[in-house]
Amino acid sequence: MKLEAMPPTAPPIGSPFDLRVGVSEKVDEIDIRSAMESGEWGFIHSFTTGSAVDGPGVRIVGWLSGCQFRCVFCHNPDTWKVVNGTPIRLERAVEVVSQYRQGLRTMKGGLTISGGEPLLQYPFLSKLFPAIHERGIHTTLETNGFLGARLTNDDLASIDLVMLGLKAIEPDLHKRLTGMDTKPVHEFARRLAARKHPVWIRFVIVPGWTDNMEEVDRMAEFAASLGNVERVDVLPFHQMGRFKWEKLGMDYQMRDAKPPSRETMNEAISRFRAAGLTAV
Ligand code: SF4
């Protein structure tokens, strides 16, 4: 669904679903680095309008560049490096999103910041979310949770929903799958639970990695133990990112993997539901 009612000042749109924000100013690299630290600039891969799958309602999604995970199944390896994004001023990002305020309200949506891993650009987020939130726009952070400790309680007050991407529960499996430890992720999940902060969990069924029902049951048990999980998105691995790995000349372990079957997906969803969770 396309967001309507664009004001005259809105930037040009390449397609109804892909609004890329250009930055016309020439900026010295060193200035950007220090401005990033101040939160006055962010690096953004793109904005997408009209998403119905990245949080409640119809949303604008800001895809920030940079990620410290190295998930073997990642379909956005082009977002791993922060400098692969386009520098954007905080005030420009706020302006772009605010232009859609009325449409977002009508469609019960809001702004989702995703990536990459957005919390790598914490100073930018710590200013962007309050600015958007105080304009009455619903805010969602999609994160792998590893850097969740960077968020203060005040930061969390300006984030209406956290979409937490849990990759695996079993620590060794998580390490092999992502290159990173689970501990900070689980600590963040438990902190959000203690605050009763609304959370959606995203879990990808990755063939040969997380498609066994023992791991699914462990994930369901963990999610159910939190008490603040409103919904679990059980997502199938897909091959739509394969061309990016190839284009980047990177070794793609999942090159020949097939997406999980409908039966496997249904079984995984049923395991979450059996644990008392809303799973789709
Ligand atoms: S956390 Fe997300 S963006 Fe980062 S490597 Fe994993 S799947 Fe890719």
C-alpha cells in the first residue's frame, strides 16, 4: 500500500515503495564522523514507504547501514558497512518522516528503524526517536539486541515497540550462525521484559541451522518466559539476498539452501502457539 498525501516539499520517489533520500550537500568526511558521534548525522541505506510487515499498520522504514553480526543467512549484506549508507542530517530525517504523519496515523502505522543494526548509530537514534515520537508518530526499533545496553530508559520511553531479532537460543549455535554471543541479547530481552516494554520477536527458520524443533522449542520457551512478547514473526529463510552476496564477491554459505517447507513453517508456528504466544 502506498502512503498518500505527499506534501509539495517531499523528495522525489523512485517507485511507490522505495523512497531514497538524497543528500545534496558535500560534506567533509571527518566532519561527518564527528557529527555522527554527536547524533546530528546518520548513515542511512534507504527509506521505504508503505511497508505492512515491519511493525503495526503501514509504515515508513528507515534502513540504517552498519551491522556487527555476520549472519550466514543475511539477505542484506550490503548494509554491513556503515559507510555504504548515505549521510543524512537528523533534521532532514525528521522532516522526511514528518511529511507522512497524517497518512501514518490514518493507517495506524509509524516509523520503523531497521538495518543493518541501527544501534551501531546510537547517537543518531537517541535524537531521532524522541523527535519523531513527540510529533505523535508511532516508533519501532528493529534490532538484533546486542547493543541494547546503549539505550537508556529515557530512550526506551520514545520507542513504542521493539522488534527483537532472535537468531538462535543455543549459545554455540548462535555464535556459529551470527559470529556473536547471545548474552547481551538475552540481557536486553530480559530488561525489556522487566519494564513490560512491548516486544515483537522475529525468528528466521534457517535450513540446517534453526529448522530443528528442539531449537524452536527452546526459542518458544525463552520468548514465553519474558511475558512482554506481543507477537512472534516466524520467518522463512529465502534466497532474495543471494545476488547481493555474489555482487559483493563474498562467500555465501547458503548458496544452495532451499527455503523451509510449508510443513516446517507450520510446525514451528504451532510450537510457539503451544507455548502460549501469538505467532504468525
Ligand atoms: S543482524 Fe540482520 S543485518 Fe546483521 S548480519 Fe544478521 S541478518 Fe544481516
